[in-house]
Amino acid sequence: MTLGSALEFYDFLVFSFFAVQIGQCFFPNGNPTVSLLSALATFGAGFLTRPLGALVIGGLGDRLGRKPMLLLSFALIGIASLGMALTPAYASIGIAAPIIVIMCRLVQGFALGGEMGASTAFLAESAQPTRRGFFISLQYVGAFVATLVAGAIGTGLASVMDDAALADWGWRLAMAFGALIVPIGLALRRSMPETLKPEVAAQAMPSFASYWRTATIALVMLLSGTITTYVLNFMTTYARTTLNMPSDVAFGATIVVGMAGILSAFAAGLASDRFGRKPIMIWSMAISTASILPSFWLIVHAPSTTLFYFLIFQLRLTTHIAATAALISITEAFPPRLRSGALAVTYALATSVFGGTTQFVVAWLIDATGDPLAPAWYMFGAALMGLAAMMFTRETAPMKVGVADPWKRQPAAPNG
């Protein structure tokens, strides 16, 4: 399951990391900023269909089971990724090129909209109560393995190709790599057991409205995590276009972010199983919030490679320990009969509005204000909102609430 998630997120993230080169390929313009913004807007288009994918794939995951929906989402993203890798450049087929790319992005977004709910529900339901935090954290481990692999491939390509070759066909190699290993992911997912038990599927569907408090807090925490994630994912483009660092150094930032993400997910999963979800998320987010502005100030005013890598590493580590603990808490807060759809819809709403716009907004703010610290202010505001929401969460770890397995109780959910 973790490998499957990694393969799906790999293709989705490659587009973000190669935004400069994809912009040159499909949106040629005399102004490089306009070309970049066009590419980032296309990246954001993939988030428009996430809520629809969440409703369809996530909702069916609560009715037909987790396994068939995971197979569907994986197949769709593989088809879309291969389509983008094979689409001719604007210079060859004109306006048809960006149209095809946008359509592929919409299919990717639809698939990932439902993937999050079904796959997280599967991981949670596969675990013993005392290990549930660790199992759910594997969701983010997979995503950051994808980040790490995408960054490693990008760095390798940048070290052997010039910028013209990267824009022409280098990025296509990176995207085709993900599409070529889709059959492996499909085979792995076919071998999985179904975790939606027949007795659970036979229960009446709870009202999502009765969980409005849980959903509201979850939405704020997820949008906070989404913004901080995509600001840090933007560091590859930021290093290249704002700090004027070489391409290989810029892609190295992706490797650093990926390594920190993997470590933070493991750490949050293990620590939250021992100490509870709430203290882990609050303390790590508090540290992150306090360090965002000073870190970016140092990145801008002392832009050495070593310092740049160190600061983005610690920002990713602290923010994502909080984000992972928050995902664990949110997953446990929704009952099994509602989990796949509720989690998918809540996550999709946060990511479709803020994930799809974050990198575009940050790039626009830098260009409009001329302030290289614009990403820091945007990220700081999001982190502050997330920290406030975390204060209102209820502890869900079995060892903290005094019940061996809270899911075996019938959930009484007035106000969530």
C-alpha cells in the first residue's frame, strides 16, 4: 500500500518540480514569469476535480470496499501520467498541447481526490489499535518516498543535461518513469485484503452533518498542512527563479524535503502511539510556526547551499510531524462506515482550494511585490491557523482515551 501511494504521488509531484521546464514546453512566452504562472495554473487545475473524485471514489469506498476503489484510482493516474509524458510540445501541435495536458491533470486530480480517503482508511483498518498511528503515518511515508525519488531523478537529469534539454525532453523521462511502473502497483493492490468488514458495510450510513465539528477542525488542519507542504515543494522552483541557484542545487532541495518528510512521518506515527496525537501535533507545529520567518530570512540573506538545505529540512521536519499526527487524529475521529468518503471529501476540499493555488499565489506574490519573503508570510499564516485548530482537537489515541479500541463503541457524534 505504501509503495502504491508513492507511485501515485510521484507522477503528481513531478509536474510541480518541473514547472519551469513544462512551462517552456507547453506555454512558450517572451516573459518567463508568464510561462511559469501558466504551468503552475495547469498544475492547479488538477485540484479542481479532487472534490468530485472524493465524492465518487471516496464515497464508493464506503459502499463497495476500499480495494476496488484503490485499483481504479491507481489505473487512472497511470493513464493520465503517460498521456502527459507523450503529449507533443506547443511548437509541434499548437494549442492542442496545453489542452491535452490540462485534461490529463484533471484526470490525475480526480484519481487522487478519492485515493486519500480509501488508502488511509485501509491503513487504519489494517492496524492493531496500539499501532494505528504508525500504520496511518505510512500514507505520508509513501508520499515522501515519491518526493525523494522525484527529486533524485530531477537532480540526476539536471546534472547531465542543460536547461534546454530539460525543457525539451528531460522532464518527460521523469514522468514516463512513473507510468512505466504502474503495472507493479496494480499487481500489489490486487493482492491486498479488503478491510471494510461486511458487518460494517451493512450498517446504516451516519450523517456527515452530525460530524460537523470534526470536519471543520479537520478542514482547517488539512488546509494548513497543504499550504505548508506546497510552499516547501515550491522550494525547487524558488531556488531556481528567486535565489538564482543552479538547477542541480534546486532539485537537491526536493531530496532534502523528501528525506525530512519520511523521517517526520515515521517519528509522528511512533510518537503519537506512545504519547497521544494532540501533544505531538501541537508542540511540533508551535516550533515550526516560530521558525518560519527567521528561516526564510536567512535563506534569502545568506543563500548558501548548506544553509538552504538545513533550513528547509528543519521546516519540513517540524511541520510534517504536526501534519502526520493531525491526519492520524482525523482518521480516528470518523467512524469506519463513513471514513473513506468523509476523509476524502475533507482532504479534497482543503487541497483543491489551497493546494492548487499555493504555488501560483506564491509565485505571483514574489513577482508582484518583489519581496522574496512572500512565501514565508503565506506559510506563517497557514501554520498559525493550523496551530489554533489543533488546540480544539479531541484526543483520539486509544491509550489516551482509556478504551482498548474506541471504534468498537457506537459513535455518538453530536457536534462531531
